[in-house]
Amino acid sequence: MRRTAKYTAALSAIPALGDGKQQKMLMKALDHDELYATLEKRGYYWDAKNKQWHKGNDDDRARGKFSGSIFEDSDGNPTGVFRLRIMAHPDELAEVCVEVCRQLKVLEVSDPYDNRRGAGTRTYITCKRG
């Protein structure tokens, strides 16, 4: 089995997951994918840039740091997160985003992208209810 940086970091995160018996079971029985799924189920996410597993929170989930859906928590319940796509002329996009963000609890605004077809630019705004 290949020991990637992600897998090595996952193994080092095991001590935080429970008692000694659980830790030993995780060390012996899990392949890469099972170990990653177990860490995510326990609230951890993989930070590829820094090559570390971090204990996450709801905002991290909403920002898409977990491999599951940002719209559903680990128990299958809605997170209250939604994503808007704003499409506009490049000269108006920033102004439109400011207007939208004033009205919502914004978690993240993506960089602008050129539309695939035709003129215009788009951006995505991730928001949370409440």
C-alpha cells in the first residue's frame, strides 16, 4: 500500500479519534479510503495545501472542505447552505455581488469566471441561512 502524505497524516491523526482499542483497530483494518471516510465522519477534513487533517466545523463544511455535500451534514440533515450563481457583464459583476452580499450571510465568493458561451462573467456565492 502506497504511503502518501495524506495517508501518513491520517495515520498520525488516529490518536485523537478515541481510546486505544479503537485506535489499534483503525491502524490495522482500514485502507486509505476507509480511513479517510472515518476521519471525515468524525469531523476532520484534508487540507491538501498544508498536507494536514484538521478538525472542522459547520463553516468548513459549508465551504466545501469535506468531500461530502456542503448541503448535507454527516447525519444527512440539511446544513442551511446554498450557492448562488451570479452572471453579469464583467463591468457590473462586482457591484451586483456587493448588493447580494449585503442581504445574506456570505461564507465565500468565488473568483469570476468567463461564461462558457457568449459574453459575460459569472461568480458563485456560498451562503448560509440564519
